[in-house]
Amino acid sequence: MSLFVEFRRDLLIALAGLVVLIAIGVGIEHAWPRDFLTSIFAAGLLAMSLNMLIGYTGLVSFGHAAFFALGGYIFGLLLQSEGFTGALGAGSVPVALVAAVVGTGLYSVVIGAICVRLTEIYFAFLTLAFQMFLYSVILSWVDLTGGDQGLMGGIPRPAFLGIDLADQYHRYVFCAVLFVSCVMIMRIMTESPFGYTLRMIRDNATRAAFLGVNVTRVKLICFVVSSSIAGVGGVILALFTSGAYPEWAFWAQSGEAIFMIMLGGLNVFLGPILGAVVLRILNDIVQMYTSHTEIVIGGVIMFVVLVLRRGILDFVKDWWVERQQARLSAENRNGKK
């Protein structure tokens, strides 16, 4: 019963959040809020899906952006194919979206089946190796991917069900719905018994195996789901930029997602989204005054790591818990007197 109550509460919060996002994007005429939030939708899904591996399962992946890029490329390539759009017409966009998610998921099954059998640094560097393999394929297969120029010429977006993704407002609302839906899927998974199984594996995989948990299978399921959601993030960015680019599959993109998790906090569900917002705002502000963005962002990350010793929301959560415990202790002492 408590799970149902929590699900209903989370669903209401998600719907309220969606209404707020739509109100911001539609109610403000200036394009900046829509552009900013759309980029956050893409980066937020990349970071949150990666945190399913890092924060909930204890698997640090250096190659998660490969699935982000793959989703964007599959979506863009299908819609650039005249045969595909000609055959499906108005159904091109939803079918391309499903194909991007399924294609990314199938690719992640193959990669995950190899990687999840390893742990710690071996897992991290093997995922990085597969990411750089995909990056090399994108660069070298020029006829298909456009090489280092990416998918040029824009991505056609045929209207469907009254939704015209060529319109900035329709596109924003569509991306917002995708974002909130994926966040809700991750929330349900992490708060379900499956999510607590992930935490048990993170804390002690050997004990989880003794209790009858198929550790490899559970890790693989988490790996595939998180990769597929990262692919949706790539689709959102492909819609936003009307293209797909090899930089999305470079190791620096995965490093940026890890920075987002470190900034926002890996032990609070919405921490990576806050990290994405902070990192994007830092980039925008710093670029107004200097081109040395890496130095400033590096200084901020050092402050978070050395001073706060955890992400921003992790720090706030721990501070709040300590305050509540101190208040209860004071009440207990007063009650005894």
C-alpha cells in the first residue's frame, strides 16, 4: 500500500513539474528559457541515467555518452532517409523515436553483457573502450554519419497527431513530456524492490549473491535501462540541434555527465539535474568573460569535492538530517527533565 501511495505522490509531483515546465516554455516569449531547458532535458537524462549505475548500483561508467550519441544518430539517420519518411509519413517521428530507444537498448545488451561481469576500474575503462570504439566508427564511416561534420542538412520532422516539431513550442512541449516520462520511469525503478536490490548490490554484491540475487542479471537490466534512457536524451538533443555530432560520443561528454553528478549529488534522486543546471549556468556565465571555462569549472568542482565533500543536494540533505536529529535529541533531553 505504501508503494502505491508513494507512486501516486511521485506521479502528482511529476505532473505538476510538467505543468510548470510547459508554462515556462509557452508563457515566456523569449527563446532563451526554452533553449536552456531543452538542453537541460537532454543533459539531465544523460546524467540521471548514468547515476542509476553510479549512485544506485556502484558501477562507474566512463562510456555512458556512447548510448546518448547512438540514440541521437539512429533518430537522425532514420528521419534523414527519404525511404523511411516516405513510407511512414506522419508516423516517421514516433517510429524513429522507438527505433532509437530499441536500437540503443539492443546495443547496450551486447556491451553490458561483457562489461557488467567486471567491477570498479575494470568496468569503467572497458565502457570507455567501447565508447571510443563507437566514436571511431562515427568518425570513419563518413558516408553514413557525416564523419567529423556530423549529420548535416537538418533532420526532417513530419507532423504527427497534430504535433509539428518544426514549431518551437510544439518541440519544447514534446521534449518536456519525454523528459518527465523518463524521469518518472527512473523514479519508479529506483523506489521499487528492484531499486533496493540495486542498492544492496552496490553495498555488498557478495552478500546479495548469497541471498539469491542474480547479480549479473540485475546489473545488466540496470545497464540496459539506463543506456536506453540516455538514448532518449540524445533524441532530445538531436531534435533541439536538428543534427547529431561525433562530440556527443567523445569521452569528454561522459566526463561532463560525471561532473554533473558530482556537483548535484549522487545520493539524492534529482541531484544530477541540479548538477546539469549548475554546470550549464557556469558555462554560460564564464563564457561571457573568458574562454578559460575549464579552469573555472575545475575550481568549482574542487570546491565541491574538498570543501563540501559531496554534491550540493547531498550536503543539504545531510545538513537537514543532522538538524532534525539534533532537534529530536534536544526534545528528548527536555522531556526527561
